[in-house]
Amino acid sequence: MPARVSLKSLKRRGGLFEGIKSNIQALAVGVKYFIDPQRSTLLYPKEYIEHRPGYRGFIVFIKDKCISCAACARICPSAAMKMVRVTEVDPKHPDKPRQKQYPVINYQRCIFCGYCVDICPTEALYHTPFQDVVYESLADMFLTLEAFQLEPGRPSVSEGSPVVYEVDEERGLIKRRR
Amino acid sequence: MEGQKLQGMVVRRVEKELYEVFIGPQHPGSGHMRIIVRLDGDVIVEADPDIGYVHRTMEKLSEVREWLKPIPLLERMTIIDACNITVPYVNALEKLMDKSPPPRASYLRVLLCEINRVASHLYGFGIFGVFLGHSTMYMWAFGDREVFVELAEILTGARLTHSYPIPGGVRRDMPQDFPEMARRAVRYMRGRLEEYRRIFVDNPVIVKRLEGVGVISRNKAAELGIVGPNVRASGIRYDVRLAEPYEVYDELDFEIPVFEEGDALARTWVRVEEIKQSLSIIEQAVDWLERHKGEPIIPKEDYDKLPKLHREVYEKTGRVKLLPAHATMKIPAGKAIARGEMGRGEIIYYVESDGGTTPYRVRVVTPSARNAIVFKYIVPGHRLMDLPAIYGSIDYFPPEADR
């Protein structure tokens, strides 16, 4: 069924009575929310949001699964992911060191589009469901291969309690403690 | 007065009895743009929109990125309307690739588009409210927009930069509990619109500032080539969803509200009515998606190419994994035009491919770029006080216009 046009017109405003009525209506709504305000402010850092599992947050790398295909570095729209060459011990031939490429990430550039996680053929990258991570300097945002394999520390977990936001029919977005 | 500096403005005498006021380009009050207004007393004689402060060469940047990469880039033109602005680009790619998304993917796109449309209109109301000094509306609209931003986050994983559509489908399926949540949000917003009417749209203070202000006649609207809710408030029945239905808009039952008055109040009412229609579309899309559970969200030929692990992830989490071939995808040579209806009006993409891994040309015409001309031809003749009312009512968004 295609869209239909519905021609509408503004209602004609009339007289003093209508004006007084509309004013009172506006004030009544204001008074209603003055008495019973609708608040959903997050008291960060006393509380922090616990996002759902699908949330696209910081990315963590699992080195054992990586096959060095570099698809993540090629798909990255902001060139945040780069491959580094490392020399490491080959588990099959312990006496012969081998050269391998692994991705590292620059969080100064990352836009959290999640293309790298989606393109990885072995699921070696995954999203953590949070984004409130602090780095002390810009240089720290350029993760090394070791740092990229660890879930970033999240100070809000130690300082606050988790909350989730839910959609409520009466009050819109409501905050619920876990 | 000569050379005197006022806060946020520079006032300089240009002619006897004529003053030139620069509004902007600082963000509060004008967005990232400047309006040069010449005043006789406080009546505007001439208004000159000075745009281009947030030009980021989106078209040129698209030419040096592989086909999938412009999607997160183009979103940044209108970050509050991200799905609506990327769907026509993806449609253009699909035309070039001769691929069409399965119905479930189309419904998911439409669902996110309408969530974005509601959020975009609410954002517009918030800015409009604060322009008129109605800070209650500002807080309410932004608070209620958060409900729809939350819905979009649950659906896609990101609050605003969803990067949701990909050529041939979408990136994720809907979570199990999403339909119920969307229905609750729709019912909440319906009740809330009634309160908006009482405190804002029917409030005599607001009505007095909007009624008969910035009237764009039917002929003038056609002549200036403005789009979106602004043109529909002037009595022109034009909406891309009506003129050239894309995705599944021809299967849905909804109305295109048209008003004939053409003033700022009519433009406000068009947006209120559009929110109502979008809420109804969200309900219909969610109902359809619930009835057709388990249908594919990517074309069959794409699914057949997926390796075992990719299929497992897709079946288990509903997440579509990309193939490494997507990074260096080539698109057959050709030209395609696609258009769509954003919250603020019609968006047109012209995409040309020379058969390579990057677009040869991406031309974008955004609705705000076409609406900016209103400042030049409609504002003169009004008092300076009416300028924020007109600005807010046309819902102009500089980053989108400058692109």
C-alpha cells in the first residue's frame, strides 16, 4: 500500500477564552512535571551504564586465533588499524624463530564502526561492551601488541555501581540498578 | 555605534540608518554558519547566509576510499540521521551491482530510518525550543530523543554512527526483545506528543511568535527548490517516499501530512504529524519483522559464499560477518542515482564507478543545502526577533549543508 497524502490545516485560533484555556493547559503540564519530575540522569562515576552484549565498544585482540590475513587493516575506514611484523617462536619448530604480522590499533583514529570485528575470518577480534576508558597521554592510545590483547581497564567499575536503561511506557527512559 | 563590539556580534555602520549585524559563526545561536543581516531599525532589509564553515570535502574523501568505507564517513554529515543518509548511497551501490536486499533487510533499514527520523525531528524541536527561549522544550525533546537513540543502539550497537546498511542487506538482525521495547517507546511517545502540544505547539506564547512568520507561498517554495517538511508546509505534495518509493515504503500504510499555510507554525505542525506517522511505521515494521522471523537479512548468493564460522556467527547472534573480499570489492562500471527522504528532506546521491575499487565520483545533495536559500529570500521584511523563529522552523543543519 503506497503512501497517501493527507491535507491538513491549522486550527483557527479564536478569542480570549481559547487563549486563557491554552495558557492554563500549558501551565498545568508544567506543574505536573514540577511535582513529579521525570529524570534519568546518570550519576557518573557513582553509576555507570552496563551496555548490552551487542554494544560496539573497545576492541580486544586474541593473538592465538589470528592468521595474519590483514583484512582488518584493509577494511578500517579511518586507518586506525595497522599490521606490525614481529619475530616469535614457532610452536612447531622451537629452534627456528618465525616472522608474523599482527594488527595493532590506534584509538586516536578508531571510530568504532566494527568493520574489523565483522571482517575477521577467525573471530580473533571482539568488542567489549563499554567505551569509558581513559588514557593518560595521546601516546598511550596507540596500543602495542601486548596492550591490544588485554581488555582495557575500566575505572568506573571499581568506583560505581552498574545501571541499565530501559524503555518504559509511562516514563520513557528509566534507570534501573542491577 | 561605529566600531562598537557587542558580545557575539560586531556592529558597523554601512549606510545612514542601516546597520549590518553578523550573527555567528560561533556555534551558540547560529550553528556553524553566519548570517549577515542588514537592519533598518529592527526590520531586516537584507539577509545573507554565509555558509561553508564546516565543509569537510565529503565528496572528495569518498573518492579515495574503497566502496564500503564511505558509509561511516557519509554518516558524519548528519550524525543524528545516520541511517537515512546512508541508505540512498547503499541503494546506488546496489543499482550498480544489480543486487537487491531481501525483504527482511529492507524492513530493518526502514525501521532504523524511521527511528532516526523521529530522533532527528526531536533534535530539531529541541533547537527550535531553545531558539525561542523555551528551554523546557529543549530539555524534553533531547530527553525523549534519548529513547530513540537507545532503540537504535540496541538494534545496531552504536548510539549515532550506526553504519547499519551494507550493499545487499544490513549488518545485524534485530534482538529478540526489540519489538516489545519499540512498541513501548512508540506508546510513550504518542502520550508525550499530546503534552508537547499543550506546552509548546499550542502554547499561546509560541503561537504568537510563529503564526504568520516566515510565510513561504506555494509558488515561492517551488521556485526556491526547498525540500522536506518545509515544502510540505507550503502545500506542495512532495516526498520521495511518495514520489519514488524506495526500500519497502510502498508496502507500508502511512500518510504524508501536508499543510497549506506555509508559515513557521505550519512547518512545526508538519513535523509533529510526521513523528506520528513515523511511530506508526515503526509499529508496522516491527509487526512484520515478528511475523517473518528467521528470514535472511543478506541475499542468498552472499549467504552461500560464507564459510562455516561466518554462518555459525550469523545463526547464533544475527551478526553478518563480512568477507575479506569486501575490503577490495570492485563494482562494475556505470552511473547510478538514488534518492531518499531524510528527516529534513530529500537527499540525492550520484555515484559513478569506473570498475575500480574506489568510487570515481560521489555527488551528494543534502536537504539543508537546498533549504539554506530560505534565509536569503524569506527572512527580509521580518523583525530581527523573527530570525530565530524562522531559522528553527526550517530546521537548518549546517554540517549537513556544507558536507
